[in-house]
Amino acid sequence: MADSGAAPFRILDLTAAYPAAREDPYPRLADLRARCPLHRDEAGGAWLVARMADARAIFADNSHVKNPDRAEPAAHAIRRRRNTVPDGLAFPDDQRASMLELDGEEHVRVRNPLVQALYARIARFEPECLHIVDAALDRLEDRAGFDLMKELAEPVPVSCIGHILGVPLETLATFRAWLDGIVQTFNPNRTPEDVAALVAASNGLAHYIRTRFADAKFNPPDDLFGDMARIQADGAPLTDTEITYNIRGLLIAGNVTTTDLIGNAVRLLLTHPAELAKLHAEPALWPNAVEEALRYEAPVDFTWRIATHDENLSGWPVSAGAALNVFIRSANRDEAAFPNADAFDVARPRAARHLSFGGGAHICPGAPLARMETKHLLSRLFTRFPNLRLAEPDTPPHWRHLPGFRGLESLPVRVD
Ligand code: HEM
């Protein structure tokens, strides 16, 4: 049944911004799938799409777009990021170049060269990925316990993307601080301090990326900046802003998400010892375990598409201009797609049919990198520290409050 009357709750209430959903979002999502697979959030002017079949149909239909300007006037939530650009940003208009919000030929023109260069770098990255993972684990060798988020889940993804971008080791700490500040972009309830941190971090990173690209054009280094400088010099029709803003996008899209995947996966394995035992007995299952962690505890709540013509979803009509929020976290637990969907099963057949990386033309281009990092980090962590366990087994998980993402603030563990 579609609920198009007064909204009983907002989409935001299904995210980590709301305490009950932060603790456990799944019962309410199950209720939506069963009773109201298409829910209208009047405040945000958006539809929430809860079932896997509708989500897949939306991704598969290329008539759907992502540019918020194409959404109906009531679709406030989808325009929020554009309309809440804080004062003081050095390059406030650059976000119009983001591949996240481009469609059709413009999207292909901007996305393809950058993503092809990224894929080529990822394909050669495995030895360095192992080196980064092993070095991070080496640093913990003499410790009895540590915060897994701080020591592994946060630094490893930044070091990996930092290597692909040729960020020198001595700059990585500043780089991480900028990314931490920029996460506030996703926070609709920013304090003045959050805004100040966001502006400072955003400007610091923007200047760094612009300078690196300007230098790369004179002397292309062996990294993604050099690749893009060469591709542009060879005639790819890309402006400097399109390149630099989307390199920034890779960083932001790939940072908190991979951190959350690693933290969520470790917590799941520590709280499901029978699943961990399966992995010790059959290490070939590690890639599937990563997929199952992605499915079971998706790092990202939802992505969006905008309808360009009138259509039906779960038998209910939506009009052109409708902002459709595909609720990934809900589709991933849909019994119609995954039998016994609320069970965490590292040997689950077809676990990789989850939607955690979105789908269609905008599917996440960082997926191979996130999968590689997580697989190596998990398998080596659990081999290196056979006594790894939760330091606070009786304390509820420390979920972050950032809406849109599901990840841990901290994950104290012991290894002694
Ligand atoms: C576990 C880690 C990750 C998750 C769960 C994740 C999830 C997502 C999702 C849900 C989308 C939206 C897709 C859609 O609308 O169909 C997306 C887009 C994107 N992701 Fe990721 N991501 C992850 C890691 C990464 C990494 C490591 C990078 C970069 C190295 C990255 C770069 C991007 C970019 C650039 C887009 C925009 C693509 C477009 O609009 O064409 N992501 N990601």
C-alpha cells in the first residue's frame, strides 16, 4: 500500500539522525516493505522506495536522472546540498561539475575518462594495498587492545586512495583531517563549529587538489593526477574544474563509506563466531563475506533518482519530477530477494546481488577498491590476531549520528 497522505515520519527518521533508527533501523524498514513500499515524505518532498524489485527497476531505467533541477518544486530534500552551501567556500559553484548530479552524455563525458583511469590504477594496486594493510597491522603488534576504527578502519582507506593520488606520506594526516571536516557536508544539523570546520577543510582540500593538478599539467606524475593531465592533453573534453572537483568527489565518496564497511564487517564477525569459524575453515569465502557484510549492514542508507515521466512503482503511480529515494538498506533485507534476509551468512549464495553500491549508470566506481581493501584487511587482521574480540561485549555499539550512513564512531577491541 502506498502512503500518500500526511507523512507519519520523515526519511531522516530512518537514518542515524534518529535514535531508534540509529540503534536498529531494520524492523521499521521491514514494516515499510510489507505495508507501504512507496512512502511519501511530505516534508522533504520525496518518495521512499523500500523493495528490491522497485529499486532494481529504477536503476535499470535510464530515463531516470540525478540532476536535482529536474525534480518537482516540492522536492526540498534533494536540493538541500545545493541550497545549503556555507558562506566562505573558495569555489562555491564547483559542485555543479559533480558526476553525482550529471546525466546522460554530460555524465558519460565527465565520468568515463576519470573512472577508466581509476580502474587502471586499482588493477595495479593490489601489492601496495597489501603493503598498506600489513604496515597498519604491524603498528599494532605490541598492543593489548585498540580502537579498531581509529587504528585501521579510518587510516587504511585514506592511505589507499592517498597512494592512488600520489599524496606524500607526510601530507596524509592533513589530508585525513580535511576529509573528516568535509563529512559535515552530509549533516543537516550542523552547528556553527561544524560549518567552520567544513569550510576550512573544504578550502584546504580544494586548494591542494587544484595545485596538484596544475603541477601535473607541467610534469605529469605517476598517479591519478598525472593520468588526468595526460588524458586532458590528449584531447578529452574536460575542464580543469570537472577534473579537480570529481577527484575531490572520489575522495569524499570513498572515505567514510569504506571506513564504515570495515568497521561494520569486523563487528559482525566478532558477534557471529560461527560465521568467523566458517572463514577460518574456508578462507576462499572471504570475498563473499565482504559482500554479505555490504548487504547486511550497508554503509550508505539510500541514493536517489528523479522520474522524468509518469510511472508505476509497486502498482502506485508517481509523476514526472518525483524524487525517488532508493532505500538501499531496505532493499538489501528484502526477503523476496534474499531468503532469510535478517540472517548474517558469510556463505550466502548470491550475496553480491545487494545494492550497496547503487546501480545503473551511476553505480559506484570505487567498488573494486573498497572490496580489495576490506578483503585484505579482514583476512589478515583475523589471521594475525586470533584472540581478537570486543573490548566491551555488553555495551551497545557506538553508532555515529551522521544521517545517510551507518558506521561506528569507535570499536574498542582486545587482542591479548
Ligand atoms: C564500501 C564502500 C563504498 C560504498 C558502500 C559506496 C556506495 C556508493 C553509492 C551507494 C553510490 C551511489 C550510486 C548510485 O546512485 O547508483 C556511490 C557513488 C559513487 N562512489 Fe562509492 N561507495 C564506496 C566506496 C567508494 C570509493 C572507494 C570510491 C572512490 C575511490 C567511490 C566513489 C564514488 C563516486 C565517484 C560515486 C559517484 C558515481 C556517479 O554518480 O557516477 N566510492 N557510491
